[in-house]
Amino acid sequence: MSNPPSTELSTELSTESGIKSGAKAGTSLATGTSAGTPAATVATTDPESTRMAAIHAWINTISATGTPGLDLTSLRAASADASFRRYFRIDGMDGQTYIVMDAPQPAEDVRPFIEIAHLFGQINLTVPQVLAQDVEQGFLLLTDLGTSTYFDVLNAQPERAHDLYMDAIASLVQLQSHSQTDVLPEYDRAFLLRELMIFPEWFVSRHLGATLSAEQSASLNQVFDALLANIVAQPQVYVHRDYHSRNLMLLDQGNPGILDFQGALYGPLTYDLVSLLRDAYLVWNEDKVLDWAIRYWEQARRAGLPISPEFDHFYRDFEFMGLQRHLKILGIFARLAHRDGKENYLKDIPLVMAYVRKTAQRYNILIPLLRLLDVLEDTAPVVGFTF
């Protein structure tokens, strides 16, 4: 958990997320239930000091009453993410390290994480195990999947990409092959449209400082309608929603370790593959992306997933899904920068915009989006093949 997982991409709009009829997992070692552990009384009104005192008190309680024993003096920051969650690493008396998740209410809710960790674990995906929980305070003790993200490893050793991506594709097919209806909330048209609307609100209006005319808004809405018509017609499976290089951990066994799954839904089959292969933080040549997409398509067909028997149809679905995701991400990155002061996300906008433009120029029905971007960004028209 060395890099901040990009939780903002999936969970801010996920207030309905969580298993509909899922199992329970990770009962508290302190209480045997999810009931809250009273925080220690502290002589301060500073919210950070109060929160840390509560974390220390909880760790002391579970360490004293259960296994593993934990060395409180070893508690140190592991990572934060784009939401209000943060993570600490702590040493156990057994020589292992563990992760403490701090997810303060009311901004965060640990229950979806607990439930989906159990669901994914049941289908033999490598996810953190919940060892102790305090739902009311928003604390979890988790097994540690280490510090080697795909992002870090692939930046240092790009020659390892094929093997790592084949592992990630195998795990994705495993996840999708166990999909069932009425377990996760639906990633439906209304949800997808709410995500798309972040683009005009935050990227166009706030980041670019532009106001769309009635004609421009109508043109953009036509593109949105075309995307959504394609996406909602795609086969439906379990969707992680942030299946990319910063949320996949390199492991010696059971690779990859999978993080940041609490926003999972039941939705379009191509979504997670797009997240993986057209990563907002890591770019690959188009020939590699095409090769990996073909290999996924072949594996998915062998696994019996309801995938198109024609690769060109599948790849069109993949591209339309990618455009929806990348328009959303442009809005989210702008929102993180302008609302939350996290300006480091602005550096990732050019890559995401490049994805948007390359896809839009390939399909006649999407050309109005390209023209709108030309006007908004005051750039020359992009000429390319269309289908």
C-alpha cells in the first residue's frame, strides 16, 4: 500500500455501493462483533490528536485480547488516498506487518470494504483479509499485501509488463466468471450518467472556465446518449471499478494483490479491462493494448463469459466504455484540484485527454465531442480514420 489508491475514481458517487445480500466477515477481535470500542479520553480538542488517540486505544484493545499482538510504537503512515481514508502499517509480534485502515464517519463507511473483501476472497482473489473491525469508529485491521504496486514495478521494470498484465487479466476473468445478479448494486444508466456529468460541471466549467451554449450542450448530450446506449447493452458482471496499476500489488504468490474494491458494482463487462489497459497513470503503446485486449477476449470466451464472438464488436464496446470512464476522470481530476486542493492530479490530465481524443476521432458518432474539445481548448482539428 505504498502509493495512494485512487479511490476518488470510484467511491465518491458510490453511496449505494455494498453487497445487497452479502456475508459477514472479519469480526472484531476485541468484541466479537462490529460494535465500537470506546476511545481513550484525551485532554485535547484537536481533531487529529483525538483521532490518533482513538486509533491507539483500539489497537491496544485488539492487541491485548486477540491475535496478532501488535507493537503500537511501530505505527507509521503507509498511504492515504483521494478520499478521507488513510492507512497505517504496524508490526506484529509474530514478525509480520499489518495495515490499519482509518475511515472516519460520516465521510466514510467500512462496511462495503468488509463485505466485498469477503465476497472476493470467496472466489480466490488475493485481497486483504479483515482481521478486526470497529464499524462505528471506522477502523479495520488488515493483512498487508506489501509495498510493490504494479505502478512502481512497471515504471522501474517495464519489461515485466506482459507477465504482470497476464496475471491481472487472469484474475479479472476469475472475478467476472463468478458474477451473480442481486449481490452488488447495479452500475446502471443513471449511475453512469451522473458520472459523465462530472465532466461538464468540473472540467469544462470549473477547470476550463467555459460556459456551454445550448447547442454545445445538446451536442455533448447526444454523445453521452450514444455512449450510454452502447454501455448499458453490454453483458453485466462484477466490476471492481478501479482495476489499475496503483491498486494492484505485485506478490510472489497469488499475484496480483487487489486493493480499493469497496466501490464494486454489477455492470458493464469491459469496464475493468479499460481501467487496466488504458490506465490514467500509466500508458502503453496501442499495439500492446490491442494484444492484451485480444488475450483477455480469448480467455473470457474460454471461461464462458457472455462476450461478443466478434472481436471488432467487443473492441468497440471497450472503446466506448473507455471514453465514458475517461470523461468522468477528467471531471474528477479537475474536482480534486479545484475543490480539494490536490493539484497533483492536474499532471495526469494530458494522458487522459489523449485517450479521449484518440477514441472520439475513430467513430463518426463521437466526432461532435472532438469538435467541442477543439473549441474549448482552442486547438486545430484532429484528422483521423473513422468507422
